[in-house]
Amino acid sequence: MNAEPSSLVSQALEAYHQGKLEDAIRLFESAHGLEADPARRAELANNLSVSYLKFGRSQEALSIVRGTGELFSKLGDIQRAAQATGNLAAALEATGNLPSKPINRGNWRTRFASSSRPMSWRPIRPGGPSWPTT
């Protein structure tokens, strides 16, 4: 069966929202393995991280999400960089590896204020440019 990553992602999101985590993980893993675009691959890594965490596989969640926030930052995608950073924090907390002191990443106000993209919060919807939510 030769499935396209986008088709697998649609199926994975549907499985995730139906509470079928094992199916969602399997489909996200398949899509991640087939995806060539670095940004979409990083998004799939975040989908997997959230799914792994919800399924109790925290070490895998941590391993897959590392580096995705930096990639999104380099691409200028601040919203997904922030979400990836949150996913990383959740995985670090679940594995017991959350630093006891804050990590100095510079002045966030300056970093976000200099963005050409407006900051806005909106609900995440299935199939949108985001991760599954609970």
C-alpha cells in the first residue's frame, strides 16, 4: 500500500480525535517516515509527541520532539515554534527532565515583537496547521 503522507495525516487526526491512540500513532509514524518536507516532518514529529505522551510513552515523545522548535524558529514560524516548545516542555516534564531553573533563551518580548507575523491565538482545528488537542 503506497499512501501519501497527507492522507495518512488525515486518518491519524481522525483516529486521534476518536481516542484511537494506537491507530493514530501508527499512522503518524508512517506519515513521518514518508514525509520529505522538513517543516511538515517537524509538524508530524510534534503530532507524534503529543500522541506518545497521551499514550504514556514519554521518552519517545521527548526524543521525537527535540529540535522541532528550533526548526520552526529558523523558518520564521513563531506560532508552531511556540507550540513545539510547549510540547518539548510537556515531554521533559513527563520524563522528569524538566530543568529546575528557567532556561534563558533571550528576551522573548524582543524576539516576538520583531516578528513580521501578527500574534494571535485561535482554536486548533483538525486538519489545520497544528497538533492534536485534547
